[in-house]
Amino acid sequence: MTPTAEAAPLDAGLRRLGFAPGQVVQELGWDEDADNDLRYAVEDVVGSDLEDEDYGDVAEAVLLWFRDGDGDLVDTLVDCLTNLADEGFIVLLTPRADREGAVQASDVEESAVTAGLHTAGVANVSPDWLAVRLVSPKGARR
């Protein structure tokens, strides 16, 4: 299989999550266990490097790596909204259910609602991480 063919499903999954060329994406929660192939694929789709936690301008998306034990998910999601554009979105990446650090789906849903967000899809983009798209409800202003 060629690298292009291998990348096609990942690219399609990232586009379903909302990533598109020209977007500024801020990455939060990175650690040694993050899926670097996924990170590089996001960079390939948007056409630029991911911005880190020190980024102070507006981002169209946030790529958030979060594990059980990383703190309060509600607080983390609210922090993600700081630089997020009005029509922006968060892609929450949590370890899959059979992996160390997994976060229960009910905790993700409850935390999203408490932070003023709702789930807007999932995509299979990594063997170790579950990707959930979170957005503000239509017409809602922070």
C-alpha cells in the first residue's frame, strides 16, 4: 500500500471532524503518549504547524489530548474556549476504552454540556485515541 493510500482514511476522518486547509489549530494536553502520526496528519490537512498552549491569537480549532487523571475536564474545555473563534470547534482526544487513561463517554458528554458544548461527531483516526468533535450550540454566544 502506498503512503497516500494509507493516509487517505485518516485524512477523510480528520476532514469529517472539521479540519480544513488554512485553519489555525491550537494543540493542548500533548504528552509523550500522543499519536504523532495523527498530529502530523492534522498539520498536513490544515497546511501549517500546530500552535502550542502559549499561542495567544484566535484559533479555528483546538486539538485537545485528555486522559483520566489530567484534571477537571470541564475546566480544561472552558480553557480551550479562550482562543477559539466563534464558529470554532474542539477535537477532544481521549485514550480508547481499553487503554490506560481512558475517559468514560458519559464523563465526556456531561463535561461538554457543563462547559456549554455538545458533541457533533466522532471519527476513527487513531488506534489508541478516540476523537470527539465538540462545538458550541448554534446561535450560542460565550
